[in-house]
Amino acid sequence: MKTPSSRPQRYALVTETYPPEVNGVANTLGRLCEGLLQHGHQVELVRPAQTGEYPGRDEAGHLSEQRVLGLPLPRYTELQVGRSARRLLTQLWTRQRPDSIYIATEGPLGWSALRAARRLEIPVVSGFHTNFHQYTEHYGLGMFGGAAGAYLRWFHNQSTLTLTASLTQQNELARLGIQNLAMLGRGVDAERFHPRHRDAGLRRSWQAGEQDLVLLYVGRLASEKNLDLLVHSWRAVSEQRVNNEGRVRLVMAGAGPLRRKLERQLPDAIFTGSLTGPELARLYASADIFLFPSLTETFGNVVLEAMASGLAVNAFDLAAANQHISDRYSGCVATAADEHQFLDNLQWLMADVEGLRGVRLHARHSACQLTWDGIIQRFAGYLQKAAATRSSAAAIAPAGSRPRA
């Protein structure tokens, strides 16, 4: 695999979540790190120690890991934020200076990494992976939404470039006042997520035959995912017949604080908990329609995973769905927050057998074009460009100039 730069470089990636943690940010960072290594770059990964690990340092080939102390994230106790580690990172990057640094998260660890990088005058590229400023409304903290937005604006405007996952997100961040935005996008492994993993035995365990339709949700069971709309939609269609004889089933995959409440609201649904690897691929491929009611996504990796698995996605015209779905051709997209249209689209998918079949075929075809290779090359190019900007500035700096404190 050819490297997009003229020589291998050393990059640092700072993130407060990483595989095997299960979320879109961890999945993306795992892909980006793996991709840089495959291109021959050296990577310094800075992250919190996970369950069963200790803070410390490991090195294996071109990958070095610096694990720091973490704290559980409020309302997301299975995830952590890394504690501030400015002194440690300053020492580390003084000994082994990265060409540029990618900061994926804006918590205490990301904030301290930004401060260390600025002190050492190392170029920083930041990523916007989570709309935490929008989450405040879902957790009774709406009064802090403005402060959260101001902090995110300050944080990202300290970096050379802020990478976004989708065009809709890029537009939203521009309105927030964040500058120097660039689109990175996301890919999907269309071999891992593939219709061939469909499992009739798994469907039977859901009491679903081939004439039945299985509706699927994969994601966190939390308020910001707009799951009240999913509950409402299910109640509206749960008794609907499929092709005059089939039934409809609902499968919910994921974990989160709303699970018990949802189990009470959806007594006929199957709750699987969080799944990964082959189990997750089999789950996707064994369903028929993917429900994605969220209005707060920066992207929504699950949308591409569902499409690659041959599912018809029913979502709002935002983030990944906005970018990669043609309405009633490769999925269904409703105008943002238009719940009636969301439900109408679902009912159309369930009622039109040929329409559903065509949507599923086109969804798979569209997803197959979205490989990670192009995303990795673009990502490496952004990091290389940031490093080159620093090199050019250093070349013309006056003798005796010193890094800023």
C-alpha cells in the first residue's frame, strides 16, 4: 500500500475512547490508527486506560501507546474521559516530537493535549466526533448549552484544521463559529457487513420467518437518540400485516440508561444488548429495515453498516443519511424532525414489497463505494499538510526564537 506522503511521518492521536469500546468514535479512531500504520507511519496513541488495564506505556512496531488515568463519563458510565495530562504529554512529545497531532475528543485529556501541543508549537488537527453541546438539552442541562458551544468553538479554533464527518455537520459547525473546517467523511467495511451473513436460524429465534419483516435499531439506548419516535413508530405499525400474511418484529441492539424503560414500552421487542464482530454483522444482515430516528448525530456509522448489510434505512435527512441516501431509492430520508414523514416512509417500505427490494439492493451498491482506503488517504493528507505548515514556518523563523508558553 503506497503512502500518500513522500516519507513516513510520526503522528500522535489523542482520544478518550478506543476499541474495544463500542461506539462510533472508537470505531472511527481504530480505523484511522490502523490505516496510518498500514501506510507506514509511526503512531503515538494517547488514550485512557480501559477496564483491566493500567496507565503506562507500550510500544509495538510503529505503534506506541500512552495510557493515562480516566474518569467515568457522567450518564455514560461505561465510557471514560481521560484526566488532564499536560505535563506528561509535554515531556513525551519533547523526547519524541510528532510531526503533527490529531485530537479527537474535547474532554480533559484532549484539552491538556492541546495545551501541550501549543506550548511545543506542534501543529494540531482536531476532529468533531460528538455533538455534546446538543446533548445538554436531553439531560436537563439546557442552560449549559451555550457554554458548551462556546467551549467547543474556542477549542477547535485553536487547531490548524477541524475535520468533520458530514456536510450537514460542517455547515452546523460553521454556524457555531468554528473556522478552518474540512470534510473527512467515513467509510464502511462492505465485506464485514454483507447480506451473505443473513441467518435464518437467528430470524427463527426472533419468531420471524421469511415472509415476516424485521425492523432493527442499533445504537445507544439513550435520550439523545430520539427513541420516543421509535416507540411511537413501532406502536403505529406493529399490527400491520406484511404482504397480507407476514408479521413485523422489532429488534433493539445496544446498551444505555433507557434500556429498562424501553423494555417496558416495547414488551414485544427483542433486546440483544451490545454486539460486536461477527455477531453484529449477522444481526444486521438478518433484519430488513433499519430505523434511525436520531437528530443529533455527527455522522452515524451504523447507517453505512446497515446499508452495506443490505437493509433499507429509514432516517432523517442529516449526517450520513443526507450524504449517502437517495430518498426512496437507496433508503428513505425525512425532513429533519418531521416525525409524520418518518412514519410515512416506514409504512411505505413495509407496504411496497418491490420498492423495499429495490431500496435494499441500491443501499448495498451505494455502501460498496464507501471504502475506508480513501478516508485514510485523506486523513493522512490533512496531517501531512499540517506538518508541512509547521516545517515551513520553522524554516523562516528568526534565529533564537522559542516556543510559546
